Amino acid sequence: MNQLPRNISSLEVAEMVGRRHDQVLRDIRTIVNHLTEGNDHKSVVVEKYFLQSDYKDKKGEFRECVLLTKKGCELYSTRMTGEKGTQFAVQYIERFNEMEQHIQHQLPSDPVELALQTSLKNYQEIKMIKGDVEYLKDHMRIDGAQEFALNAQGKAKVLEVLGGYDSAAYNAVARKAFAELWRDFKRHFQLPRYSELPKTKFDDAVYFISKWRPSTSLEIEIESYNKQQLQLVK
């Protein structure tokens, strides 16, 4: 079944009020700026009135347009006074009434069919929400406490490899060892920064650090510095 849209395009509004489409878009941008000024929930507020969209022009190219909800039309009408404002109000009210009547006529009269359609719609919405939750779980980054834990574990691992704070290797190549650890870490998990690690990979990250060893050349360098220190002590 084809349904009429639940919103009115800015192209239709331009026809209704006898203005160019670019002028209507400019009016809407001004209203949006007023709506969002000093508001912490900008997108939520704007979506009650206006929705970004596009359309194909005569050349088949996509152009910007805006969909106005019923509240959006009411808000836009406040910019107009006199006869034009009245005419626009009448037209958008009739347009939304037409949509509502069309939707009402499409609703099944059989209560069982209506219940089934409602259940199917609810199931689809729940499925979409579950999909969004799974996506967030897979892409959510580690929090501050987890980042701190990885940082602390990384320091402890490098200290262990170097032989502690008092070792000659620590004084000579600590910076190189830390750089190598986090370089290997980022390469293994394919990250630009270790702080961007997904939460789902945290346990894997802990295991990786526990198993990390410096490269052969660095390990030989560490041994060399620490042997020299032992010889000096003796």
C-alpha cells in the first residue's frame, strides 16, 4: 500500500507561500539557529520541526530540501502575517488532514489483523533497537578506568622487561621500550591510538600486554646495558 508522507517538503512549502525554494531554506535555517542557540539537545529539538532530506532535480542531481512536521509548519507560519500567513495555514492544515485521513483509511478494520500488524511493527522496531545496541557494544571504546588499567599494566610490563627503575637499561632505553610496546599494541589491534580500543577487546588487550616481549634487537640492547651495570658493581 502506498502511503502519503507524514511530513511536508520545503518544495511544497515554497509553492504554498509563493517564494523561491532557496528563500524557504534560508528561512528554515534562521529558525533552526534560533531553536538551537544555547540548547544542549540541538538535534532532538530540531527533529520535532525539521528533518534534513534531498530530492532529484530535473537533471537527475540530488539537491537539498527539508521535511517539515506539522509543528514545523506551525513554526514556519509564525514568520508570515496577513493574507499569505492565513492562506499557508489553511493549506498545510488541509494537507495534514488529508494525510491523516489517508492513513486512517488504510488501517485494517479487522481487529485481529490490526493486532498482527501492530505486533509486527513492534517486533521490527525491537529488532532495529537490538541491532543498534549490538553495534554500540561492538564499537564502544574503553572507558577512562580501562584506559588507566592498560596504561598501568603497560608500565609494569616495560619495567619487568627492563629490570626495574634502578636498572641501567631503564635509564638508557625506557623510552624506546615504551614506544615499542604501544607500537606493537596498536599494530596488533589496528588502532591509531590505544585509547580507541573497543570495549569488547579489553580482555584481549590485557592478555596481549602480559605476553608482550621486546624485539630481539631491543632485548639484546637491554641485556647489554644490564650486564655492564653488573660488571661495574662487581
